[in-house]
Amino acid sequence: MFEHKPLPGWIDTERFLSDVVVHPGEALQRVAAAAEEAGLPPIEVAPNAGKMLKLLVQLTGARRVLEIGTLAGYSTIWMAQGLPADGTVVTCEFLPKHAEVAWANIDAAGLGEKVEIRLGPALDTLAALEEEGREPFDFIFIDADKENDSKYLDWAVKLGRRGAAVVLDNAVWEGAVLDPGMDPANAPGIVEALKVLGSHPRLDATVIQTVGAKGWDGFALARIM
């Protein structure tokens, strides 16, 4: 796994902001512990990023959310908490163990009726959603295998409504976007996705750099036109 190198000050500041401003609830605090107990990698979004996703869901008035990459359900829960009573999250997960842990966390958070976990390769799931004729999604969060990021963006445009918001996580990757040789497994896919964001005729996007417990990274925010 690619090594991220957070500085102590970044970690301490993130904890301070989380305690003073973000206030993740008990259900969210349990997710990280459950993931660690199950041996899942500690790569969920930070609390301040999770809260940002919740707020974006609320600010966009989203009712239908698509997530690519469930892991233990941490970001899933944040977004589901931002939905109205009739809102739903469809989340794609490749690994059965991850899906099992995520479902237990989501159910414990009282959000089982709002979340649908689709197990299998995400590209297959996305194609199936198109075939099923699902209503267009209002908000799409991409945080999965980086080599397919550009393909996930293409699917986001296909499955999202005009005006929908798209968030792509891990858009800076310790600066490896400038030197993909730092991480040949992931960085080239991220760079390709950034090129799609900058050139796709139906995407208007920006990228924000971040630092914190997850190291030096960032996220892209786009609007489907």
C-alpha cells in the first residue's frame, strides 16, 4: 500500500477541528473501531471530510446518492445522515468482508432502510444500474480503486442528473500527480481522472488540496452540466 506521511501538527489540528466543530456521533465513532477489529485498512475519510460530504448532500438537496467504494461504511453513514426521510444511498463494494462490516455499521446507526449495498465489481454494478433504469442520482462520491477513477467519472455523468454534484477523493495523493512513478499502481489513474475532470464537456470541476491524518491529499468537486 502507498505510504502517506502525515505530520504531527496536521493530525493534532484535525483532531482539534473534529472535537470542536465536526462532532462525529457515537455511530460514526464505532465504525473506525469495528473496521480495525475486522482488519480492514484504515483508509476511510477523515471526520471533517465526512461532515463535508453530509453538508454537500444537504446543500444540493440530494435525495439519491451513489457511492463507489463502501469500505466499512463510514462515508456512507455521513451521507445517509444528510438525506431527507425518503432519501437513499446506493453504495458499491467489491469485497464481501467489507460489505459485511459496513452493513453491520450502517444497521447499528439506524440507517439500514436508507442504504443499499451492491456487491461486486463497481463497473459491473454501474452498468447494471443503467440497465435497471434507475432514477438519476443527485450526488455521487467516488473513493475506490484509483486505476478506474476516469471510468467511474464517465459513469457518474451517465447516471447523474444534470446539475448533480460529484466528489472524487484522493485527487492529490502526496503530490504523486506530479510524479506518477511515486505510486505506479494508483497515481496514473488519478492523473487520468484529473484530465477527464478538466476536459469532459459535461463536467465543471475544481480540486482542493488537504492535509491531515491521511497525509497530503485532496478532493475534486464537480458539477454535471
